[in-house]
Amino acid sequence: MKPLTWVALSVVDDEEPARPLPKLRFQMRLPDGSTRTGALDGQGYVLVEDIDPGRCWVELKDIRRGFTR
């Protein structure tokens, strides 16, 4: 059995200073092909634990080009 790992995601805007983008919905495709969905917390952060090592792909559902808050 492979040891499991984790991935953390923090999303901020491109302003100076950077501000977190809270509550964005996400979908994450994990190295084993499964997906996890959820929402970032109030600080624009999420921690996904107990996953196989490898690449993850993330799609932010509520963000679009030119998005501002």
C-alpha cells in the first residue's frame, strides 16, 4: 500500500495586497481519477487529505475571466 498524502489550495486575487477569495466552489480530480468537490473556507483555503501521491487538477466553479469582488 502506498503512503497517502495531502494537497492544500489557497486562492487569492491579484491585488496588492492580495486578498483571499472565500467560499469558491471547486472540483478536484485526484491522481487515482476520482473527484472531490467542495468550497473554499472563509480564507479561500482548502486542505484535501488522504490522497494518492501524484498530480491533481483543480477547477474553480465560481470564478471567471475578469472576475472581481
